[in-house]
Amino acid sequence: MMRSAVRFFKAGWMVFWWFSASLIFWMPISITGLFGPRGVVAFHLCQAWVWLGSTVTGIRFSMAGNAQLDRSRSYVIVANHQSIYDIPALMLQLGVPFRWVIKKEVRLVPMFGWGLYAARHIFIDRSQPKAAIQNLNNAVSALPKGISVAIFPEGSRSADGTLKTFKKGAFLAAIHAGLPILPVTVNGSWRTMPDKNALDFYPGPVQVHIGTPIETSAYTRDTLSDLIQAAQDAVAQHLDPDYPHPRQAPHPKPAVDG
């Protein structure tokens, strides 16, 4: 009974603050996104949006890795996906403005979806894979200089922090646009929300490791699988499913159904 009450309270707390953040920021984001050709101001407002929503739930972000990014270039950012806190983790730690690739249904969410659309994030219809890839290719090729795009190539969240097979869309778009892949590893975010079907969060640390960019000029559609494998290996290299380690962990690792 007590545990259920605590979970209910935490879910309500999370919904209240994320809704409040959306109420505060969606209009400024929409205005600056619509009238800013590069969308940089809108991106910074989105950073403030997710910072507020994360801070009040006790999630702390840190950055690892020493990749030197050329901020005048655009990248196709690929990262593993463990929970919704991967989104603020990347937005607050990478240090480069970018646009998310998001399923089209999110655009219909009041305030939240409207703000993301106005901020020039990229919406695709995942029920039509060929059209989605073509739309993604077009959107990535049209990115302003110095603006990147971010995607979770696993397609959906990992239930236990392990890495799933990468899908090809992000890598086709990178080859098509001639942009480098930036592999990013997120550690610990699955512990913040171990049940992806519930709004039950656990305060704690989340680490973002920025890898070395992978140039795509030497790759073609015929060697697409090699590029995907190189990116997946780069993300896996720094993946730590036990982060933070037991002496730091805010709660034990949940059992995974077989």
C-alpha cells in the first residue's frame, strides 16, 4: 500500500512539473522557432524546458569522453535509448544544437508536440518505412550548417540497459547528406525509470559519453552494414549497464522477464 502511494505521488509530481514546464515554454519556443531560420534560440529554450522537468525529479547529468567536435559542422547523432531522460541528457550535455527525429503522433500532443514542431524537429511516419526514410533524407540534407540531427537507432527503449540492434534510417540519411555519425552512449538512465510503461522515477545520475565522429565519405549503400556496425560498436564500447555501480546505485537493478 505504501509503495503504491509513493509511486502514485511520484507520477503525479512528474506529470505536474513536465506539464508546467510545457505551459511555460511552449509559446516562446513556438515563436522563436517559427521566426528563427536556424532554430538555435528555440533549441536553447527547449534546453531550459527539459532542465526544469529533469531537475525537479532529481535527475543529475554528467558528460564523459573527450571528442573534439567541430561546431561549424552538422552531425547525425546516434545514441542508445534507455528512458525518456535520454532526451534531456543529450540536449543538456552535447553542447551542439540539434533536431530530434520524432514519431509523427507526438506532434498532436497539446503544447508539447506543438512546441517541438515549431522548433523544427523532424517528424516521421514510422508506419510507412520507405516514406519515413525519404523524409528523413530530405530533412537531414536540408539542415542549416552547424545544426545536427539526433535519433535513437534502436527504435524503442531498452528495458534493462542492454543495447539492441540499430536500424538503418539514420545511417542512410548520413550517407545521403555526407554527414559524419556522432556516436553517443547514455549510461544510467534506465535506472531512473526502470518500468518504461509507468511514470515511476528514481532520482540519480545519468552519464553521457561523447564518442569520436565517424566520417561517412568512405561508405555507400553497399557498405551500409559496415557503417551501422562501426557506430554500434562505438556506442557499445562505453556502455555500462551497471552504472552507477552498486555502491552508488539509487535502487537495485530490476528483474527482466525472460
